[in-house]
Amino acid sequence: MSALQMSLYHVFTNSFTLWDEAYDCPQNLTNLKFERPVLGSFFLFFGVMFIVLYIPCFLAIVQKKSRAPVYQIMFALAIFDILSLSVNSVCTGIFDILGISFCHSPLIIFCLGAIAGGSWMAGCLACVMLAIERCVEINPQFPLEFLFRKSVFPFVRILMGMYTLYAYLFVKGLTFSSQFSCWFFDPLIGKDPLLYHSYPHTINNFAVGIATTALYIYISYRLICKFGYTTSMWLYKTKRQSPVL
């Protein structure tokens, strides 16, 4: 039950309030500030820069208006990446510069942390799906080829959407600490750290690590051993295809 009470769903269904038993800050922590202007400026600058660079790529995907599964996955991944950059780099930079931690703005930081965590989990799934699509591209007989068939992919898209909603709404949110310039599930307010452990994130991270490693080993094997591709040949082909995208 505590996992649901520590999620964005609880915030939305309880008049935009956090669960006091897990997120009630002691008075003394609201007065502590750890300002890191140099590190914060670094995060802020590069966060804005990468978002600006990402926007033309995102617009190119949108303008393509392709119904191919790969473009639909790339479109979703672009949204997750931009949201992640907005929180992980831009907001982190602002918080570092101002010395703001969770206890200074609990609700806002919790909501931003939930967005960052949800974007990470949803983005991981999108990356795995893209890796599977690449496997299908180089081997039409790949066992998971059926996922991208016209009659099947709409259901895959629904499942991906359900996972995305789960990641954003029903998983414990992250909180920011300017002392460590990092996002933690534990808001560091003196409560039992085990209360904040997020099993969905742990499972997600293990699964995506294993899946992407296996899939890209397979891709490398097919390209190098079956087709005799070299790195330079792959890069040349990619450069020739990039204007089309």
C-alpha cells in the first residue's frame, strides 16, 4: 500500500498533497541550502543545449508523418528524452544554483521526480523496442518479428502506453538533494531508507540492461559475421540514410 501512497497517483487523488508518513520534512531541513553555482550552470547550459539540438530531430520525426512502427516508437522516445533532459539537466541546474532541495518545495520536486522516473522507465522500453526493430530489419525471420506486423503493433502500442502510465503514475517518485546534486527515492529526511526502495525501477533497470545487451550482441553478430559489415561500412550507410529521415 505504501508504494501507491508514494506515487503521483496519490498526489492527484489527495488534493495535491504528499503522504506525510514518508515525505513530511523536519523544520530544520527547510533552512538548509547547498548552493553549487558552477555545477548548476554546467547542468543548465548543457541541458538547454541538448534540448535545442533535439528539437529539429523531433520535428523531423513529426513531419515524416510515417505510420511505420519505428517512427512511432522514435516519436515517443523523443518525448521521453526531452522530458528527461528538462528535469535531469535543466531543473537540476536551477536547483543547484539556488541550493534548493526536496524540503524547500516538496510537491513540485516530487512531481518533477515522478516525471523524470517515469520518462526513464518508458524510454527504456522504447529503446528495447527499437533494438528489436533493428533485429527484425537485418533478419526478417527474427522470432519477435510479429510484434511489428500491421495487425499486431496497435496492441503493442497499447501495452507500451499502459506501461508508460504505470511508470508515471504508480511508481515512487524521485526527490532532489542539492547537497549531493542528485535525485534519490529517499528524500533524506531521517526515515528508514528501505521505505523508499523502488522495486519497479530495479526490475526495469535489470531487464533493460540484459535485453539491450543481448539484442545488440545479436545485431553485431549478424552484421559482422553474416554480412561482413565493418564499422566504416555501417557508418557510411547511416550517413547516406540520415538525410531521408
